[in-house]
Amino acid sequence: MINHTIVPYVSSDYWNHLRDFEEAIYRANLKYSLGHLNFSENNPTNIVGDALKKSLLICQLAGIKSSRHFKKIYVYDLENQITYIDWRMSQEGFNLMIMQLPKLNKKTALWIWKLAGL
């Protein structure tokens, strides 16, 4: 007796489209930017930069793809006619940045308390 099996055929193009779709979902989750840190009462740029570096290092050490949570973007300010670097972040990436800020104040403490409840 002959047994027949069905072998699904999947082209490599299918996997490329699937990978593109997955990447689009991760990019859609990048809802936050450095502008959302305005509640932390004017943290200097170097402190925010250090928090970002620590957050990226944490992702690397934990084996997490940082590109799924952090994306560098370039923004052109038409009024001042300058281009500056901003970062888009997922909620997890943004929360991780908040936890890395060394300066504690009331607003930052309230945000960290909300994170503790997640």
C-alpha cells in the first residue's frame, strides 16, 4: 500500500514577506520618543544619553534585540533649520529608560511606582 503525504511548498519570497510584516509590527510598537521624558523636569542631555546607553546595554546583556525597542530617527526642525537625533521607543524600552535616570523627583518617582504595578 502506498502512503501519500502532502508537502507544503513555501517559496523564499514568502519568508521575506513574513519577516517584513514582523518588522512592521515591531516598528508600530515604537510609540514613545525622548520628548515623552518632559515629565522628568529638564534632565540634561548627557543624563538622558547615559540612560539610553545603559538601556541598550541592558538589552544586549539580556539577549534582547534592542532594535525591537529602540530606533534612532533624524528629525528636521523647520523653525530652527537644524536636524537632530531622536529615538523612538516601545513601552518596554521607554520604561527601561525611566528606570535608568539617576535623578529622582516626584514625577519620576510616580512613574516608577506605576511601573512597579505592571
